Amino acid sequence: MFRNYFKIALRNLLKQKVYSVINVFGLSFGMACVLLIVIYVKDELSYDKFHQNAEDIYRITWSSDNPQTRTPHPMAQALVRDFPEVISATSLSPLWGAGLTKQTFSVKNPENDIAYDERDILSVDSTFFDVFSFDLLKGNKNEVLRNVGGILLSETYAQKYFGNEDPIGKTLSINDDRTMVLVEGVFKDVPKNSHFHFDALLSYVTLKSLEGPDDPYYTWADFGHYNYVKLKEGSDPDKLESQLMEWTMKYVEVPEEEMQRAIQNGMHFKFQRLTDIHLGSRIRWELEPNGNKEYVYIMSAAAILILVVACINFMNLTTARSTERAREIGIRKSLGAYKSQVSVQFLGEALLTAIFAMLVTGLIAEVCLPFFNVVTNKSLNINYIQQPGLLLILIGGTIVTGLVAAIYPSFVLSSMNPVSSLKGVGKLKPKGAGFRKTLIVFQFIISMTLLSGSLVIYHQLQFIHDKDLGFDDDRVVVVPVKNGDLIDKIEVVKTELNKITGIEAVSATSNVPGKQFNQNAISRADDLQVRTNSSETYVDYSFFEALGIDFVSGRSFSRDYPTDSGAFIINETAARELNLRDPVGKEIIWYTDNNGREPLKGTVIGVVKDFNYGSLHEPIRPLLFCLAPSYNDILIKVQGENFTETIADIEQTWKGFESRFEFEYSVLSDDMGQLYVGEEKTANVFGGFSFIAILIACFGLFGIASLSYSQRVKEVGIRKVMGASVFKILTLLVKDFSILIGVSIVIAVPVSWLIMDSWLENFTYRIGISVIDFVASAVILIIIALFSLSYLTIKTAYSNPVDALKEE
């Protein structure tokens, strides 16, 4: 019996080639989209889960009106001592970077003089492997990171510096032999699905021997480290978290009333689950850019909607073809076939179609994967042997998709009256026409929503790109200062750079717009209660000129005023939050944590116009400028002409001062654009999915129209004999489908409007949703839909009425 069902199913699929191809490719495109998104989501959800007891590992963060990831270094081991729930803890930070920037180091093998510039080096506690489960391939976890001068290398670094030699016991130098380290172990390269990455680990034991154990960097006063704890299984992190603020008073002298005021203002230490960091954390001082849970939801929803469109195609085409199979069904029922047997036959056909679609799905997914990886900035792969779960998802998804898409058609077809069926196809009125129209409308609602959403995202990104940020980021070259010794001769470097033809201005700064800024409190000197948190940056005399930042009052730093070394410049937001109506000449206090110094009092000499030095997702925050030679980057304003030649001249001049490190540069406008990589990723995926959804919907429309027009051939013939013009026939044939598309557009507009307005709320600076986006989407949709109908419509309208009526 089942063999008979299979043969009939295969015969019907081969007989109706056009509809079979539409169904197979429609389902395969839908399932391919879902498969790619499943791989993407699986990767996003897998972050940090490779650690043993990952669900019991937490990062300690600081929660306030501007939360951050860094907390004091002594906190980790103090928690182990004072709370039995804490099994182990560890601290880490970028080497000599405190998270502010990843410093660049010149690392060399003194035996063969192989040297490279490196950034991915972390300072860690000796308890690092007690918390994390990174694989140590060589060395003993209980012994490494406990000796002064010991370092661990990744497989990649070990191969880079020592080739096939055993690196254990070998020596490396950091920054021209200033620091000599001994290789104690080799660890497996950090998995890509880790929220932080590194290629070398240097113990805090080594750093303290170089800097002294009393360095303020290692005290409770410095929020410059990333602390992680592992709790006993079943411990309540919320209960432990609630005790932390009062517990810290054991180690930090804070007046009781000040502590209570901080708690009332929402300030507290927070336990953040390790496995939640990648998709659930976007606060200050993240070690690396994290993912975004919202974008995972958006892409998942888009893929599912495309699969829904494909399933609707299948349902529509199958039920619409019911008239062609009416006689077959009538004969089967007359010969004693039960309704259930007819249903099984059509379910079998649906599953066979889905199986063919599954085979095509694998091919489409493989072809699209490289493009998908570029769009999502991933290195995903499809390997059914290494990922058997993926194969199960594909097979299970195929079965479920086939059954879901076939339930309604099989019910409609198996319910046909055998007597009516045997009267002939031509006299049988198609069943479920109203429902099919509803499904067509739903298809185009989805297509319209995806298309209009893509246009809104595109225009928001254009707005971000074109928005006046309040400073000039165009043609500003950023050169990182990798060698701290270069700071002492930075003025000479700037003078030489200014001599290059094509350079308009040169400046130096500790922080570049678009990157992370350190923050501390500032207050009015005449009223210490008027206080706010402010970002801070060190700049030179030419900083504001180089970036074209305007002053609203006061002046810039000047060599003509020696006292400017202790003065401040603030932005409008800082002046507003300190309630300074006329800030110039007023004194403020900067509560810096730099090297444990006391708060600094200084005079405000200027107020700059607010500019967006961070993401447009966020409002402009207070910003404090200080004049001090503590620089991380050189900013070079370059003329538009001969840009490449100018960069070459800059590199040549730079190498005259710095030969130890490789010359690197970026363009500030590109750096600012990196803040919106997630949005660009979503826009690209949305745009691609919109195209696929419209393509599938139009294929389905073509199939439905083909069946509909074939049933109206005689009607068209009669109308032409009665004198109807070709234009009138064309209008008649297209009218019904045009109405359905129009209804789809009317329904989709408010739905899309609400969805995109919600998405735009993520931006402090955003566009208003324009009617033009929806008009453009509607026009595009109508043109594509009518184009898909054009061949059939013209063919039917120009058909010879004699051919249509000769059988009557």
C-alpha cells in the first residue's frame, strides 16, 4: 500500500513539474534561511558554555546610572575568604591596560630574533584555571602563574615564536628586553565562542614584582579589573549580591550615610552570569564587543516568517489544484477508499516534496553560507558529522514543515464528495478559495513588513552616517602610540608630521571618539553636593582645532597660559549637570583615581559644544578635558587629495622616531562606523530575507494565477467573442490579485510601523518613520508581483477564443 502511495506521489510530482518546482524551491529557500539562522543562533547561545560548571560562574560588575564591568582587584580573593558559597575567584585585565585600551607590546624570542607586535596579553591571578576551563596542553595548572616571570602562550603564539620546538623553559622578551619572561605552559587557542580572547597570560605576581605590591592599581580604590567567581552549586547569587555593599565597608572606609545614599541611588555590585554576558551585557569596559539578543530575535523571526511564506505557498498550490485531481479522488472513494487513506496519500506527497526540498536546502545553505558569514562577521560551518544535532534539526524540521504545510490541503481534498467529483473537473467549484486568498494576503503582509523594515533600517543607518556629530571625523587618521617613550618627544614628532604636504593639523589624545572613555566624578568646588559622573580625556593644545570642535564660551588650552596645566575644559552637558550657568572662571573638583592622587581642583577655562563622542544609541554624557602628556593616539587631519601618498609620508616620518613597533593607522570615520556593525548586520540580513520572501510569495502567486487563469480560459474566450478589448481582459485578470496585494499593504503598514518604531527607540538620535518608506515598499512589491503575473496575464488575454470554445 505504501509503495503504491509512493509511486503515485512521485508520479504526480513529476507530472506537475511547474508546481513541484515552485513548492520544492519555495520550501527549500525557507528551510535554508531557517537552517542558517539555527546555526547562527546556536553559535550565539553557545558562548562560554564550554567551561565546566559555567552556570555557576559569575562576573562581578558595578551597577549605577552608568554601569561598568570593572571592579577592584582585591575583591575576588576577599570573597573567597569571607563567603563559603564562593569556591574560587580570579581577577584579570589587559596587560598594563586596565581595560582602557589593549596596549601593544614588542615580543621577541632572543634566540632567533623573531619579533612581533602583540596586543592579546592578559594579566591574571594564579587562580585563573580554578575558575575557567581553558585547556592547558603543556604545564601544570596547579603550578603555573605562581612564579615571577612566568608566562603561558597559546598554541598559535608557541608556533609563531618557537616553531616545532618545545617552548617550555624558553625565554621571551617584552619591549626590548625590559621584561624577560619564561614560558611555563601552552594552552589550546581560546574558542571563538568565548566573550574574551587572549594569546598569552602573565601573572599578577610578575606585575607586582615590577610595579610594587603597594601600587594603587591593586587596591580597593581602583575599579580597573575584571573579577570572576565560581559559586557552589545551588547557591543563590541574588542573596549574596544583596550583602556585597555593606560587606565592602570591611575593607573600604566609607561613612555609613554615604553608603546608604549610594544604595538608595541604585549603586551596587552585581553578579552577572558568565553565560549571559555575550548576549546580555553592553555596559562600559566590556573586554570585547558583545552580541545583541534583540538582533538574534529579529533574525530568527525573519527566518521563521520566510518559512511561513513557503508553507503558505505549498498549502495554496495544493488546494488550488484540487479541481484537477477531483476525478482521481472521486474514483478512489467510489472504490472504497476511506477519508483517512486519501489524507495519508496527500500527506505522503507533502512529505516527499519536503524531502526533495531538504536535499535542495543543504545545497542552498552551503552556497549562501560564505555570504552569510560575511554579513554576520562569523566563521560558521555546516558539518553534519561533527554536528549531528544539526542533521536531526534538518530532518525533524523537514518532517514538521511537510506535515504542517499539508494538514489543511489533505483535509480539503479528502473531504471532497465523490459524486460531485465524478461529474467532472470543469463543473467542480474549487474549495477554500476564500481561505487561499487570506493566505495570499498573509504572505504579502510578511513580505511588505520585511521590505519596509529593511528600508527603515537603511535610512536610520544613513542618518547615522550623515549626522553632524559635532566634530569632524572625516579624513582624520588615528595612529596608536605603542611606545610610551615616544610621549616624551611627542612635540618633536608632531612638528615633523606637520611638515608633510597634505597635513592640516596634528594632535595627541588619550582617548579617541568612538572608543571607551574612563569616568570619574566631578563636582562644583563651592557646593560638593552638586556632583555628576563625567568621562575624561587628556589632550594637547591642538586637539579641538584638529577635530573642529566649537567652543560656546571661553577658550582652548594655550601655551600662553602656564596655569592651563591645572585647568579644565568641559562640554555643555557637564556644565548643565553641575548647574553652572556661566562656567568659565568657576572652579570644579575632579575626583580622579589616577595613581591614587587626591581630588584635583581646577578652573574651567572653556566650554565646548556638545558632540557625540560615543554611540548614537546613547545620550551625550558629561566630558572633562585635561591638558597632560598622557597620550594613546595621534590624530592627523589629512587633506582629501593624494591621501595614499600622504599616508606613506606619515609612515616614513613615524618610523624615523619609532622602529620597534609596526606602523598602524585607522580612519576616525571608519572607527565611528564600527559602533553600528550590529545594525549593518541586521540591515543586510533583513534585506536578503525580504528579497527571498518576496521571491517565494511571487512564485506562489504565479502558481495560483496559472491555475486561476486556466479555469477562466473559456470565460476569456466568451468575453473576447462578445467584443471585450485586450486591455479590458488584462484588467479583469489582474484585478483580483491587485486587490489582495492592496489589502496586504494596508494591513502591513501599521504592523511594520509599530515594529520599526519600537526598534528605533534603541537610538537616542533617530529618524522619524517616513511615509515614503512605505510608499516605496508598496511600489516595489506591486511592480514585482505584477511582473510575476505579466507573462500569464498577457498569454491568457491574447489567447485565441476559438481554441478556448471549440470543445463546447
